[in-house]
Amino acid sequence: MVSAMAHAYFNDQVNKSFDQPSSVLLPLFNLPRADIALRAEAVQLFAECNVNPESVACIDDVDLARLQDAGHLKLTLIDHNVLPPHQRRYVPDVVEILDHHDDHTEDVFDPNLPIWIEPEVGTCATLIAECFFDQMPSALESNPDLARLLLGVILFKTINLDPEAGLATDRDIKAVDKLVDVTGEDRGALFARLRDSQFGSAATLSPYDLLRRDYRDADESPGDVRVGASSLPTSLVRFVGHSDAGAALERFASERDLTVLLIVCVFVGDEGEPRRQLGVYCRDDAMRGAVDAFLRGDDKLALKAVDLEFEFGIGYDQGDVRVSRRVVLPAVVR
């Protein structure tokens, strides 16, 4: 969300600097408006940076089909490089891609399309921060709220640059150092506020809302198999132990016609250490067994089975906390 806002502002400033006539550059959140409230860490960051969530556009606020039919639609994909199945009709309207996930654009988009994909960074916000510092640092210096937004996202996504988490790169660290200089923020305190907001919300959200608060479709799925992954800010044991978890899983997977739903749990252990657990929900016994065999055979994950009552599901403790959803999801699809 923040990356879309910052990228739109950056392009608007570029257009103004060259006295170019500017089209309407609208940062569009590709989620329903009701879902913003589920992301407590985003609400917290917006509040600290004087952003009113009601002032931003969500996918249910804009009629993309009407704009497309009128020939007025141009899309930039931010923080993903493939449209979900229900939005594939808009592929011809994509004019630019900026992302840090694995590249799945081949044979989908025009090869001449400006595509900037760099998996070597921990967040898309780092790429955009680099653009500002390289080309117009004064724009961040005069807008500390924007710098704070980017800083908050990088810290949150990299777990405060924690080397044990293995998510931050040298480029993320350099971007954070520069953003701290601009904002004067205590990065540890900012991260703690965002983390506390996220984990605090996990105790109040229903299992269904936990599944939909941070969901991602696989960029590619083989044949009729559909795979997706929900990231949860709580342990798998606690989630599955909820009385409504089974019904929530069935409803969520059915609504999205999912064959396999991965449940990626990221939380803090008893001693303050980052921890991950992984769940696989699949009603097809043979498919679930195949996914289980694959995951257990992946030495990178270092999985250990968790003993819990989980109908149509399997649970694991993940030994290597550095392996995130952006790695696990495409690996399972392959």
C-alpha cells in the first residue's frame, strides 16, 4: 500500500519537474476497503504519518472495467508482477512493473514493457526509497511523513533488519539509515509500535479475518490446481485451536476455489525470538500427501511436524525462520 502511494507521488513530482502534463496518478490498493482495518500495523503507521485511510482508493472504489472500456486505463503493478486470475483481463493495460518477488512476467506481458524486478531487496519500499534518494532527495526531506511511511514498511517487512530473520539486505540497511536521518525516528521504537499493533489485532480478529488480512494468490498454478497463502501474525497452534478455525478454512478455501491453502504463521517466541510455523490445508488426501512429502524433503525449511488436531491439514515448526512466504509459495507451486 505504502509503495503504491510513494511511487505515485514520485512520478507526479517527476512530471512537475519537467513541466509535463500529468494524468491522474492514483495509488490504488488492490484490496477491498473493509480489509484495511484488518491490517492493524498499516492503520497504526498511517495514523503516525497523518494519512487518513478514507482518503485512499481501494479496488472496490474504482470501476476498472469501465475505464478499460473507455480506453482510459493504465496500470502500474507495485509489489507484485502477475495479476490474480480474476484480474487477468487487465494485462494489456499494464504499462510498468516494480517488484521484488521472483519474476513471473515472461510470456505474460509485452517484452518491451518497463519491468523493474529486483529480488535482491527485502521490500519494494526499499526500491522506491532508493529512487527518491538517487533522483530527488529533497522530496523526502520536505515530506518527512512520506519518509516515515517508507521507513515503517522496510522495518516491518524485515523484522527491524534482524539478521536472524534473514530478510534484510545491505540495500535495505542503507535505505533505513538514510530514512532515519531524514525522520529522526528511533527505528526500534517505531518497529515495536507496528509489531505490537499487528500482534494485538491477532487476538481480536476471527479466524476467517485472520486468513484474509494478508492473503496472496500464487503467481502461477499448474493446470486446475490453485494455490494460495495466508500470512498470520500468530502461531499455527493458537489459530487451529480456535473453535471456528475449521469452518473458516473451509469457507475461505471454497470462496477462492483453492486446492491448497498455505498458512504461514510469523510470531515472536517466548524469549522474543522470531518464529515461523507452516500449515497446509487441502481436502484432497493425495494432494496433501504430495505437498507434505515435498515440504519434508526441503532441507532449507527444516520442518518438524507439530502434533495438533487439524482436519484436512498438516502443521510444522519451521527451523529456518529466514525462509518467507515469497519463497515457500512458488516452491510449492513448482
